[in-house]
Amino acid sequence: MQAKPTGAAIRQDFIDFFVEHGHTFVPSSSLVPGGDSTLLFTNAGMVQFKDVFLGTDVRPYTRAVDSQKCLRVSGKHNDLDQVGRDNTHHTFFEMLGNWSFGDYYKKEAITWAWQLLTEVWKLPKDRIWATYFKDELDQIPEDLEAADIWLTQPGFDPNHLLPFGRKDNFWEMADTGPCGPDTEIHYDRGPEFCNMQGVPGHICGVNGDCERFLEIWNNVFIQYNRLSPTELVPLEKKHVDTGMGFERIVSILQDVPSNYKTDLFMPLIRRVQGLTGQSDAEREANLTPYRVIADHARATAFLIADGVVPGNIGRNYVCRMLVRRAARFGMKLDLHKPFMAEVAQVVIDEYGDFYPELKKNAPAILDNLTREEKQFQKTVNTGLEYLNELLADLKKSEQGVLDGALAFDLYATHGLPLEITRDIAQEQGLDVDTQGFQEAMEAHRLASGAGKEFGDMGGGDVEIYAQLVESLTASGKLDAKGVLYNPYKSVEGPGEVLALIREGQPVTAAAVGDPVEVLLPRTDFYVESGGQVSDTGQIVSANGKEWTIRVNGMRKPAAGVIVHLGEVVRGQPQVGDLAKAQVDTERRKAIMRNHTATHLLHAALHEVLGDHARQAGSLVAPDRLRFDFNHPQPMTREEILDVEARVNQAILANYPLHIVEKSLQEAIDEGAMALFGEKYGAEVRTITIGDEEVYSYELCGGTHVDETGDIGLFLITYEGSIAAGVRRIEAVTGWQAYELARERMNILDQTNHFLGTSPAETLPRVKSLTESLSAADKEIEKLRTQLVAGAFDEQLDSTEEIEGVPVLRIVLPNADMEALREMADKFRQKYPSGVALLASDLDGKPILLAVVTDDLVKRGLHAGNLVKQVAQVVGGGGGGRPTLAQAGGKDASKLAVALDQVPVYIKTNLK
Ligand code: ATP
Ligand code: MG
């Protein structure tokens, strides 16, 4: 018998096959989509190529092959409910893909798919089925082209070609944008795979409801641009986008009945089995928990490797939810101690060769998992008890759906994610109001955890710019590659104003006050990316026409198009004028200092805190830099000062910067720090700081100083938290740092001048001053109480008789509640029978205290009601016991009038 191919070999087969057919291998992008904050996770291979389809990005290749990490646990693509319960859906999975960007089309795509499946992998031809697009609404042409190509494949059974409508065979990124028909390849696993045998009326079929036919590969032909629900226009450049479920093809090629039985999952499942000590038979009887744990261990290991640690909102919530869900399923197997790190270690071992980020971040993966499980353990038992009570009540009241706000409360106070609550409810035949949960979560300003399917498409005006570029390149005014962009070196000489765009439309001239976008054949203005803000500056006439455009920002609206966003401040610029663009150089220098300092900071954080302190976000502005990174707890003051000192040491070492362009693969192999959430092309810029001793090595497209000494000085101004597990540092450099230091020294100098001290004496002096001040405050307080008490003693005799009862009602200046209580005691001591209402104006706010002796309570008086009635007049309320009650109010000026209520109350209520 021939040995079964390993999963790793199958992945490589796919890549090799397409590389042999002229494709460039492109590494998987991060699970966190680059430059797209609206999409929570990469959920398909096309995510990293979205901009290429939209025409806002071009790549140096037109054919690509990849194995993309995908996660489908949020938004429209959410397979969580199937995970662990079926054999073919995972939260995290790999999608193999081959891509054509305006290069080959349907014929090659289908032919190669057939060849790979039947010749390379030798799958039996009679098991393969294909679908093609036929519009049920009869509005979009039937994809007869694809159908015909299938029919010409050698050995393809024509009866295995089936038409399907829009839901299955027409693919759209969003409501508008690139789209097209697709052809799906299904594999017939045999009648024994039907899990609906005996169900009346069931017939096995492609896209049917049993497990016999398995979808393995989808080939999308992007040939239209959708402008509106009814308008489709053909694209000039047509693309191919394919996605094959890696785990599914492995299950077929290894001839096992489930993805979980492949060598992609079995080592993980065996590790879990090692922990539970169960026999194979017991394991098979408890399959769901094993599958869920194996699935979630992969997902969380890959997430943490991409910088997504467990936390409260958004992506971090998803990571937390997956760890906790796995832990809960572990409880079903009697695993009550943290175990996920054990399973994740197997993920790292098994996948670390192809995905080196796993090995690189191994400590972070293991630490975060264990920490999260421990945290979960603290609350899970009370949470589960509470949930079971809620579910029991629900059943008693014969209701089927748990209130969403209660489910949220379970999460917020007991750490039970919605998904777990729902699992448990469903196990008992109940459900949870998911929408109510989301609403409650949003009300608590926690993100819903759901993103749009493919994020914001943007780029609505791509067409206008694309047309502009087309005509300008045709006339030779613009380079074939588009605007020449070199923010690293100042460009020489003037250029022609190629276009002026106002409110989205090209215009021939503009006047003072007009906001305009200016297109020049080349520019050295930096366009915002990688956290570094755009340059500002001005564009002036270079042939004496006396006009100026102030440039406030930059934009890249389409591939090859870069425009200056500005406002005309002088004269009348016209298309065709000769112009010279000048970057604000001082501002740019400040930005460069901050950018290089950001790299030094990143390196220093790794030295001081460890390799887990990876970048999670960054802003490089002229006046400051902001750097977000993963770290579970606040930095200590020593750590902050240590990091700051290291950066300044690197500045003083005056390291040179080496900036080299190379292939992404080479840079990563050399250990360059690639940043999560960033998009990289095949060619990358690498920034090395240091000579023999390399201090920092990062991929970066930003602008930098020549030597670290140019930064001058680096000062950290802030360290704080922005989300669970994510810290933020803000810092200043260069002139800003000098100004900050100077300002602080001025304050210190003035303070010393005022105190008559030297800097060394300031702190002890301020301490002793505060001490004597607080001693004085205490003294004042004591005197005040004495004063109030004195005033009170005088008035203690001045009771009046109402209905024969001694009544005292007075306003005491500046007495607090404590003082009023003391007075009340004195009153009670002196009058065994009586009523007192003591009030005070405490910094403008009235406070009131009512006393009624026991005998009068028996006669119908109640201190609580009395104080309430009086407090109403001063706009307040209160209450208390029948003998003693207090109240507050708003308007102290009405206190005197309010006290008139005392006799009124007594007269009405005394029996
Ligand atoms: P299905 O209908 O089986 O859920 P799909 O239509 O959602 O699949 P596509 O979006 O076309 O799938 O993704 C391309 C390929 O990725 C599919 O043909 C399938 O092989 C695989 N795939 C999709 N979802 C998952 C998942 N949750 N786990 C594993 N593989 C998947
Ligand atoms: Mg699906």
C-alpha cells in the first residue's frame, strides 16, 4: 500500500503545481486584515488582494499562489455553530488559492484545476462534480463559457455538470464592486457518507443537505463591476480568484472520513487524549469536545501569533471567547486545569515550519492561553451556576429564549461569553436572544464582535482617476506606472500641473479659496501609511504666474494615482501650468525623528519587556509619536525609565541607518520585524539601525533620519492602557523634547524661586508644606466643630412649644452631617421628649437631620416623613428611621423657609 501523503506535502503540491505554471508564491497575510479596520478577520484568500481587484493597488506579478490563514467566526461568514459538530467546518482554516490579475482566465483555471485533481493527485474522475452559473432571474448571462470548458476536460462526465443560481454560483464582495460567476468543484465521498439515510424524500445531491457531496474548491471569475443592484458593467481586466479548503482536500487524499482524522488534527486530538487519559473508544464517544478543543487550539495559537490576545472587545473578544469555549468543552472531559498551552504546543510543532510566526511567538501563545484559562476559572463556576438557575426559571415559565441583557450580564460579571451561554442553552433545548446581547454590549460600549463581510469597499471615485491616468499616460504626460513617487529623496525641477480636481470632478483652473486635488507627474510628498502622517507643504507656479496652493494632505485614490489635497491661497492655477512642489521640511524632519525613534522604542521594549511586546498600532506625527503594543500589565516606572534610557543610549551611539529593498521572504527569513495589520508587497524596504551591532531591523516604508543622533532627545510623556492586554506609549523627540524639558525646568525654577529652595530641596520642602497644611486643616476642622457646637449649645435652650411638645429648629452654619449627629445626641440628652430639625448650609448645599423621641413616635410622628417634607422645599429628599432621619437638597437659601414646615408637620400628625 502506498503511504498516504502528509498534509504538509499536499499543501506543497498545490503551491508547486501553480509555481510551475508561472505563479508567484505569496505568503499568507495576517489574520488581521491590513489597512482595513472595518473587517474583523481575514475570511478568504481574496482579502489581501482586494485592492488589486478594485484597481487601487498593483502587484509586480499577475499570477499568484498562496495558502491563506482564514478565520470564520464573525460577521456574515460565521461557521462557529458547525465547528466540532460536523466534519468539514473550522473556525480557523487554510484556504489554498491560485490567482490571476488580468492574466489567464476561465480556460486555464478550469483546466489546471482538473489536472491537479486528476493527474497530480489522481482523484477518480467519476467522483468529481462541477457547478456553473445560471441566473434564476435571467438577468445576468449564463456562464456557458465555463460550462463548455468543463465539457472539454478529458474524462469529465458531462452528467456531472450542474447549473446553479446566484446564491451558490455568483460571487460578490459587497453591494457594489468587482464580482462575477463562479464554478464550484464538489467531491462525491460515496453513499455511505450520507447522514440522512432513511429520511423520507431525501436524495443525495450536490449542494444538497447531506454530507455525501463535499464542496472542495471554488473558482471565481471576476468579470463585472457592479454599480448598483441593477447595473453590471464588464471589467476591462478580468481576474481569477480561487479558494480550496485545505483540510477538506487533505481528508480526501488521506482517505479519512473527517477533516479531524487527517494528520492536520490527529496529533492535537491525541495530545488532548493524553491529558484526559481516555481510551480510543471513549474518545470516539466524546468526539465533539475533542474536535472543538483541537479546532480552537489552532485558531487561538494563530490569532495570538498575529498579535490578537484575549481581551474584552472586537478581535480580542473573539480570541477570549475561543479560549474559554475550548476550556468549557474541556470541562466535559474532566479537564479542570489549564490545558490549552499543551495543545497549542502541538500546533506550534506541527505548523511552525510553514508558519514561522508560530515559533517566533511561542512564549506569547502559551502564556496568553494559560493566563486566560486561569482567569476564566475564577468566575466560571459561579457563572455556570447562575446560568443554570436562569435556564431553570426559563423552563418553569415555559419560555424558550434567554433574555439578551441577562446573557450580557453573564459575560460582563461572570466572564461567560455569549457563545458559551448559547452552547449550554442549546444543550437544554433553549436559545438566547443574540440581538439583545449585542444591544446590551453596545450599550456598554463593547464592540459587537461582528464586522462587515469584506469591510468598506470605498473607492467609489476610482473610475474618474483611472480615466484621467489612462488619457495622461496615453499622451505621454504621465509615466506608464503612474505618478512617480519618491518621498525619500527630494525630486529636482518643476513639473506640469496634469490635473486639478474639485469636488470629485476635473476642472481646468481654480481660484483663491477653492479646495483642490492636484495631480503632478511626480511627487516627493509622503502619503500616509504605516502610521506616518502625510506631508504638508505648498505648490507654487514655476513660470512666474504667481499662484500658490497650500497642501494640507495627500491621497492615493487609485492605483498609480497620488494627489495633493490643497487649497488655493493665491492666484489662479491652471492645468498645464509649470509648478514646483515644496514639502514643509522642518515638519518632515520632525516626523523623521519620530519615526526612527519609534523603531528604537520598539526594539527597547523587546529588550526590557520581552518579544511579546509587539507593535499593535502606531502614529508618527510631527509633534509626537504614539506606539501601541501587546503587554498584559502596566509598565512599572523603572521599566519606563529603562526603555527611555535605552532609546537615548541608541541615539547617543549615533548609529547609522541602512535602508535596503529586498524580497519580503528574504527579509522575514533574516528576522526582520514585520508588523501585524500592515500590508506588504513582494518587494519591501528594510530599515536596519546599527552597524556591527544591529539594534533594530524592521520592514518599513516610512522616512527616517540618516543617523540616530539626529533624533536629539527622546522623552516618554505617557504610558497607559487602551484595551485589555494592549498598552500605549506616547513620546516626543528633537525640538519638542527640548521644549518639554525646558518647560518643566522653568516650572521647577519658578517653584524654587518662590520657595527659596534649590532643586534638591524642592521635594522635601513641598512634602513638609503639605504636611503642615493638612495638620492646619485638621486644626481648622476641630475649631469649626467647636464653634458650631458652641453656637448650638447656646441655642439648645431656645426650643419652642408646639402642641405642648418642645421643638428645636435651627440652621447651623458650616456643620457637616457628623456634627449634626453630635448635636442630635445632645438634644436627646437634654430633652427626653421633643422634636428637633437641625439644618446646615454646607458650601451652598443644604443638609438636614430630624430627631423624634420614642414617645412622640408612638404619638404619630416620624423623623423620616418630617425630614422629607422639609427637604422638599429645598429641592431634595431623604428618609430614615422613625427616630432619626437625614436629607439633602439643592438650594440652601431656602432653608429658613423650609423650617416653617416643622410646625405644620407636627400639627397635622401629632395624635
Ligand atoms: P461551505 O458551503 O462548505 O460552507 P463556502 O461556500 O462557505 O463553503 P467558500 O467561501 O467558497 O466556501 O470558500 C472556499 C473553500 O473554503 C470552500 O470550497 C471550502 O472548501 C473551504 N471552506 C469554507 N468554509 C470553511 C470552513 N469553515 N472550514 C474549512 N474549510 C472551509
Ligand atoms: Mg460557508
